[in-house]
Amino acid sequence: MTEMNSVLPPLSERSNVLRWIRKNLFGSVLDSILTIIGVLIAYWVIKGFLTWALTTARWEVISANLRLILIGQYPLEQAARLWIGVAFLIFLGGNSIGIWARESRFSVALLLSPAILALLPFSSGPRTWLIVLSVTGLVGWWLGRSRPEVLRRSVIIGWVISLPIIILLTHGFTPVDSGGVLAIVKTNLWGGLLLTFLLTVVGILFSFPIGVLLALGRRSELPIIRLASVMYIELVRGVPLITILFMAQLMLPLFLPQGVTIDRVLRAMVGIVLFSAAYLAENVRGGLQAIPKGQFEAAHALGLGKAQTMIYIVLPQALRLVIPILVGQFIAVFKDTALVAIVGLLDLLGIAKTVLAQPKFLGLQREVYVFISLIYWVLSYGMSYLSQRLEERLGVGK
Amino acid sequence: MADEPIIKVHDLHKWYGNFHVLKGINMEVKRREVIVIFGPSGSGKSTFIRTINRLEEHQRGEILVDGIELSHDVRNIEQVRMETGMVFQQFNLFPHLTVMQNIVLAPIQVRKWEKKKAEEIAMQLLERVGIPDQAHKFPGQLSGGQQQRVAIARALAMQPKIMLFDEPTSALDPEMIKEVLDAMVELAKSGMTMLVVTHEMGFARAVADRMFFFDQGQIVESGTPEEIFKAPKEERTKLFLSQILSH
Ligand SMILES: Nc1ncnc2c1ncn2[C@@H]1O[C@H](COP(=O)(O)OP(=O)(O)O)[C@@H](O)[C@H]1O
Ligand SMILES: [Mg+2]
């Protein structure tokens, strides 16, 4: 990569700005007209937006409700637990960058972004935490960089246990009144970005293995398994997510023994996982179909059994092929979690409605929705960017 | 015991749907023998050689490999596959694994060897086929001839008693055929039992003990290279040989 960048085109071809503009924007009469119309529209839209954003918009609705938007009704005195969870993730992230992406300056700069956010007018608590986050990330990065061999294993273990740890930190385990550490915070208090994040991560992580199993089931030699997989996949793909979420809220209790209740957030998670798994299965199946017969034959000829052939030969190649599609689907899961607002959970979108219901902030839909759209966009784009890096590293599509 | 054939094929029949591909094949192969199978395209050579490690199922007749009968019994199939190595026309290396990983995967997973032992043996094999310096590259970074030599090393790593080759040089550019044939000649001279589908008559002359001419799912003629090249008995064999030798 670096080599390519350092090779400049010959002098005669080095386009200066004017020539580039003339060639690409004013190559013909039609081009020129389109360019002018495009510029006018862009000017009109951007001017309108900026005028609003910089003069009339009342952004105090965001600053006053930032806590609600980020963590919902989660008790403020327990918020340190969430910060610790985030710090743990950032530490692992820094570690991983240090070990696997040592040359990527952009990734290191990413670790500094919390500290940069700390420049915004926060109160001293969050500001301290933001700086702590950056420091943890950088320490993790430095450790990973200096001892990659030693840390590789522990980082992987760290990622594996990270979800249980985050959930444990968020939920807690000692009864509220006992005064012990990590008092339980009921899920009806979880909200905002915190809830969206947890729904997404659980949705992705659990739907992945289920989706792979369904894809394998669909190719199984046992007719019953094949039929069950096909029926499940086609059934789920035939209904909108929102109906599944409603069913998870309203119908799941019917299947449970009396007296057993499942938490509403958990029900939503189950719905998202079951929904996403069906789509994932179809995507993985596409990858499986692309693996040539010769790969199976070579594996079998070497004495590898069916399961071994799948695990070591076919799945790694199939999954690599579908990484771009899977990431697209993961981003879709992230955005689809917004539907839980309709069944009454207070995720990012749900909390926006709560914010807007306050008499003080009536009519400020624009500010609130622009802000949460920005959050959705930054995170979606982040995922998409990371996956492109991953694809480059794994040589997908090479 | 030593003279007991390691492969016994008796009255082997196979159909693809209604299409009768193999029509009563009989063959016995002794230990350390090198067999060359040749014949026109579509005559069932690949199908036949693939029934010997059960990549293809047969419908009638019997196949015994080292005393193990190939049937629906999965354990027998596993055992036979452990004892036979196969090299394909299209190499079929695993593109997501390095050369070294390609070679050690089956010994570690199937034979349950220690990684270290497997890697040592893999290195020896890579030296034997002349590409020890490519161990940590991926198959996509190698030439066709190198890939096929990796495929040979990969099959040998399982320490098979029999090696099956299905047109191992047909997908290669002419300048790479020799390096692969050299590795095969060396293997033949080391005493490996080999079944080779090929039209490389130089190879057949040099190392084959017996040759079988296939046409339309049957063995038309068989004999030593001497007999086949000097005095073929059947018209079809003569015609076919004159066609491929005129090139
Ligand atoms: N999977 C299959 N299904 C149906 N027919 C097949 C299949 N594989 C091979 N055949 C047919 O069987 C015949 C023998 O094929 P093959 O053993 O590959 O011949 P050879 O290797 O001698 O060229 C050919 O006519 C081929 O078209
Ligand atoms: Mg063939």
C-alpha cells in the first residue's frame, strides 16, 4: 500500500485542480449544466441546514437530556459501572490495535476521540471519565504493542468474556436494599444508547452461531433437520421484524410455565436474535454454495470427517466470502433495534420520544432527531469502515 | 502375505442415473506396484480411481483396499481414506491456509499428531518435493507446478500406503510438467504403490509396472509398458496410442 502511494504519476499527468475540474465537471455542455444545478441544490440545502443549525436550533434540548439519551433512566449514582465497562472495552480495543493493527495511525487516533469529546462543555464527572477512557485505551495500545506475543491470548479471552462482563456490570447482582456492591438495576431503567448498544451486540453475537447452524441445517443430509431449518428461515423471513417483536412481547409468555416471566428487554433481545438469525443463515448459505466441490473432495480424501471439513475448510472460506454482506446485516440489526421503541422500550429512538414529551422541550423534534440520527450514522459508518479494514487484511475479494 | 494384492477390484459397476459409467472393472494391484491408467476422455478413468477412496460410490461388485472392504460402513471408509492419498488435476489446495497448514491439518486432526512432529515431517516432505522455502506462503502465491508438489506433499503427510493421481499434470503449463513428474518418479522409485491416470507416456515408460487402457467404462487392454507400446493387441489401443504419441 505505502509503496503505491509513494509512486507519483508522471509530471505530465499530474492533474492540477483546474484541469481536473474542467475535465470532470465541465467536460461537455450537459456536464456543465448538471454541475451548476447540482451546486445550486447543494448550496440551497446546506445553507438552509446550517442557518437552522447555527441560529434557530435550540441545542440545549440535547445538552439538558444527554444523560437520558445515553443511558436512559439508569441511576446516575451507578453510572460509574457503565464507564468501567466502556473503559474495559476500550482497553481491549487498544490492546487489539497494538497487536494486530500496529501501523494504523487512524486507529490510534480513534483512541484519542474520548479525550477530544472531553473538550465539550461537560461537567467534571463525565469529563474525567472521558479522559480516563483515552488513557486506558492508550495504555492498552502500548501494552499490546510492546508485548504482542504474551497478550494475544488474553486479549482474545478478554473479548470472549466482555459481553458477560458488560451485562453483569450493567445489571448487577446484589438486591437493591442490601447495600452490597453492584446493586441490581432493573432493565426497565435501561435506555438510550446503552439499550440500543446492548440490543445490537446481543442480537449480533447470538444470531451469528444460530444463523450458521441454520445454514448448515439447510444443507444437512437428514431430511428432518433440513425441513426444520428451511421452515424456520422462510417463516421468519416472511414476516416483518416488528411483528416478531410484538409476538415476543405478547405471545412468548403463553409458551412459558405459569409464574415464569421474562424481562421485556430480554424478550426484545430474543426477538431480534431469532429474526436476524434467519437472514444470517441465508447469507452464510450463499457463502457455502460458493465453495467448490474440489475442496470437499480434497478434505475427504485426506480423511477429514464431515464436521472437520466444515470447521477447518469450508466455513472459514465461506464466512470470509460473505464478510461484506454480514457487516451490512450487522449494521441493519443496529438500525432495526430502533423498532423496539414501538413495543415500548426506551432505546435511542424511544428515549427521543420521552425527551420530546417534556413540556419544556415541546416542538424540538428536529434537534432531537438530527442528533440521534448523527449517533446512528457515526456508529454505522464506524462499523462499515472497520469491516473494510478487516476485508483488506483478510484479502477478501482478492 | 507380501504378495497379497493391496487393492482388489472385482466386477465393479457404477451408474450415474441411467448412465452406465463403469461396466465390470477387475483389477488387482500388488504392493509397490505403479499402475498407469489411460484412455479417451469420458471413458471413466476418474470415476474409477475415485471409487477406490470412495469419493464415488459403486453400485455393484467389490473393492478391497488393504483387506478393508468399501461399503456403506463409515468406519471402513475412514480407514481406507487414511491409507490412500489423492492428488487431483486441479490441485485442490486449501486457499485460506498456508502451505504448511495445508500439509499438517490432516495429520493433526485425523492422525492426532503433535503439531511439532507434524511440522517436522511436513518440512521433510517439502524438501523432498523441492520447495522447502515456500512453507509459509499461501497457495495463491505459488506457480501451478509448485502447487501440485504441495498437493503431493500434503497427501504424503498422512503416510498413506497407496497414492492415487488423477491427471496430475493436465492443468499445468508445459514448462511445469517436468517438476511434478520428477517428484512422482522419485516417489515411484521409493516403493510407493501408485495408481496414476495420465497421458504422460514418458512417465509410464520410465516407472509403470503395468498399464490399463480404459474405453467406454471397460478395461480394453492391460499389460506391461513393453507390451502396450511395442505390441498392443487391440485396435482401439493402437489407434489411441497413435493419437497421443503423435503430439
Ligand atoms: N457426477 C456425474 N454425474 C453424471 N455423469 C457424470 C458425473 N461425473 C462423470 N460423469 C460422466 O461419466 C463419464 C466418465 O467420466 P470420467 O470418469 O470423468 O471420465 P474420464 O476421467 O475418463 O475423462 C463421462 O461421460 C462423464 O460425463
Ligand atoms: Mg478425468
